[in-house]
Amino acid sequence: MRSPLMRVPSWPEEFRARYRAAGCWTGETFADFVRDRCERYAERTAVVGTDANGRSVRWSYAELGRRASAAADRLAAAGVTRGDRVVVTLPNIVEYVAVVLGLFRMGALPVFGLPSHRALELTHFCSLSDATALVVVGEWDGHDFRAMHDEVSAQLRSAGQEPPELIDVATWPSAPDPPTVSGSGAADGPGTAHPAEEVAFLQLSGGTTGISKLIPRTAADYLYSVRESASICGLGESTVLLVSLPAAHNFPMSSPGILGVLHSGGSVVLARDPSPRTAFRLIEQERCTMASLVPPLAQAWISAARRRTPDLSSLDVVQVGGARLSDAVAPQIREVLGARLQQVFGMAEGLVNYTRLDEPDGLVLTTQGRPISEYDEVRVVDAEDREVADGEEGALLTRGPYTIRGYYRAEAPNRDSFTADGFYRTGDLVRRLPSGHLVVTGRDKDQINRGGEKIASEEIEGLALSHPDVLDAIAVGLPDQYLGERICLVVRPEPDREVPDLTTVLGTYLRAAGLATYKIPDLITVLDDFPETHVGKNSRRDLRRTLAARLTDQVPAG
């Protein structure tokens, strides 16, 4: 029998009352959201893309509602019930939207994985959440997800845990089954939806120590962020959003993302891959008005647009977030792509910042925006948690109506990541301008930001240290003009151990361990000794910084 959802750290009642009274939190549940928008905009186009078998698909809102109900019924038939956690690791296909909305309608909790995750990460997510099911697409980009489910199941059984049921959307029929009236009771049955202030899904953190933590979100807090984001970004029924980033990320999901567009009656266009070739074709074909990118992808689009002559005339706004956008690249969004730039800076834990569409270039091109809500509390502090003056660099702390108060089943990280009065330590270093705009200057946590994907140094180090020929390992981020940071793994070999090519051996070893592709080091360097630091070798954070500085001087970026 599956364990019930554990209690998670939450907002004190005084804050709940404040957010309700201010209108931030409403009683709307995700089930309400799905039902209302699919009825309100029934005849409009909701989702355009391809399905699990590569067929082109165009769903109206009414059809999306039917597909969500059919997905709920199929999930229920596989044993999923209200309150169950279901790990969803699907690429940008239309079934992703149907599955997530179907889970919302039946009161089960999606756990948002990525198609780039492999057995190592998925085993952790299934174990931590005690997942009832794992939703995959049979094969994608040459990877066999059914075989990966078998590997995850074997690892869970060896740990004495019940493995999740396999749900392969590639086996689903192309037409939805007739909706059940009282059979499974999966969708919209009495008592199925979670109250708005209960946990409704679990997102993944960027990860600062080990594998990603789980972030509990409610309809009350998340839909507030969605509504405000949609308003700030000017969404409406004419919006056509191109989703080329992995749909499960918080940015393309809610900032304003898929949910913001569905809230507003616009259309979501799912790109199977983020390449300029695919994106430009879809923008021209579907007359997309908006796109969300990370800096490396924005640079790739700019480079491709200079070489070609794509018709991007419909594109009004290009959002860039996930990592700091270079001040030198920012003007090229308008100059080359012909669209207005909107910078986005946020985190799955909560706080989201936008530059506004009517703000002057001086702010739009050089800052990462300001918070969406007047109820967002932001502190910029020094090493002693003392607030610094505007314009000075400091660590960013925040709390508010859509920023969580704690991770799921993570007591030690919660002590490190949250203050006693509920502020979340984001790990970002910023400067705050008098206008409230933030300029991101770096990271204070041991984390590598590779092309917008945030990877914990400790996760890579831990795997490397499990190799018998490695005495010590340090993972650092090195500057890269395209990715932002490259992953460099520095290892000390075991003494008196003959290893002809440890760098090649380790690369193969990390892949075989099931590490996601985007976490595989770009560079592996072998050193006989690590440098001493001013506080001694026990300070791995200081050692990482020392090595990063040394390697940056020795290895050219790019």
C-alpha cells in the first residue's frame, strides 16, 4: 500500500489569512481551472504539436478537456487514485498536457520529471515521492524508456520499495475513449479535487546538494503566480506561445507558460526540439506571437536568423530566463529577431521577476526584472544576513504568497535553505536597484548553471567518488560564452593505481551510472594534488572556487 502524502512545511495561518484577504489566494482548484477554461474557450485552439507517435495534432479547448478526462480514466485503470504521486517524464508532446491536466482532474499529484532524466534520477524521484506510476513515451531520441522503467523498478525492489506502474502514452489510441459517467470516477468526481490550499503537485528543484529536491505547490499559490504572470505579459486569446524548452520546467509551465496561456484562452504550440530550424518553421506556420528561451538558445536563434531569412514577423515578445542574459546579447533580440525582449528571473520554489513590456531599454536590456507581486518580500543580505544598500551585491532571500516554506521530506535542506522567519535562501547573488529591479551577479550555492539547467556539484562528485580509481573529485562550473557555464570534473586518482585513460573511463562510468546527459561533464581533468585553500581542504566550497579560478585562467572559454 502506498504511503499518504506527508505533511510539508507551509505558510503560517497569519500569512494565509493575509493572502486570502488580499485576493492573492482564491478557492479555485486545478480541477476547477481545467474544467472552466476548457468550457469557456471550447471552440478555440488550445494545443498544437505532435503526439507520441509523431502525428500532427491540433486540439480545441473542448478536445483538450476530453483528452484530459480520457487520460484520467486510463490512469485510474492503471491503479492511480486521488492523492497518489505520479512521476511524469514526457517530452514536448500533446500527451504531456493531457496527462498533467488529467492528473489534476482526478486529484492525483504529478511529479515533474524531464525526458533527459535517466534511471538514477527517476529512481530517486519515485522513491522519495513513493510514486504509484511512472508515465513515459516508449522510445524518444533513441532512448528506451520502457527499459529504463525496468531498471528503476529493479533498483526500487532491491531497496525494499514497491515499483511504480508503467504507463506508456505511445500505446494510447489516437482517439479518446468515451468518457466514463460513473465507472472509474477518475475525473471531476465528488471529493476528487484537492482543496486549493493543499499540495497539488511536486516540482523539481535545481538542486544544490545531491539530486533535486521536491517542491510542493498548491493551486492557491501557483495559480496566483500564473494569473499575475499572464497579466504582466499581456496574454489574451490572440496569444500563440511557442514552447521549445522542456515543458515540465517551471519557466515554460507557468511564467506565464502553458498554464498562463490556457488561463487566457490563447494557443500553445509544442516544439519537439528547440532547434532554430524547428522553431522558425513553427513560428511561421502557426504565427507564434511569443517564445520563451534560455540564453544559449537565444544566441542560437540569433546566429541562425543572421544566416537565414526566417519569417518571424508574427513574433512580438521573446522571453529569456533560466540564466543571466549577456548585456551584449540582449539588444540583438530586437535587432535580429525583431521582437521585444522580456527578461525573466525566477525559481521553481517561488519568486518570479519580469521586466515589463513598457519599461525603457535601460532596464529591459540590463536587469532581470522585478517581482510580480507587491506581496513578494525581497531581502539582499551579506554573509551575516544583514541587509545591504541598493546597488551593493548580496545574497537574495525571499518570501511571499507563491514562495514555498519548505521542501518535501527534506529536513536538513530545509534548515539550510529557509530562515527561521520563512525566507527562502535562493542561492543567487544580486544587486537591487532603487526601482526594485534585480541584476543577477552570480551564485552563492555550489551549483553549476549549464545552459539554464542547474546541477548540484555534489551530485556529480558523489558518483565520481564511487569509482574505485578516484581518490577525490570536485565539480566546478567554467565560463562558457554559449552555455554560460561548462561542467568541469577535477579528479585525484588513487595513488599507485595504473589507469591508462581515467578521463575516458570516468565519462563512460558516469553515463553507465544513469546520470542525465546534461549533467555529464564537458571536461574531465586529472590532478595529482588539489590546491590548498586559506581555510584548509575540508572546505569543499572554497576548494571549488579555487579550482574554478585556476582552471578558468588555464582553459579558454567557449
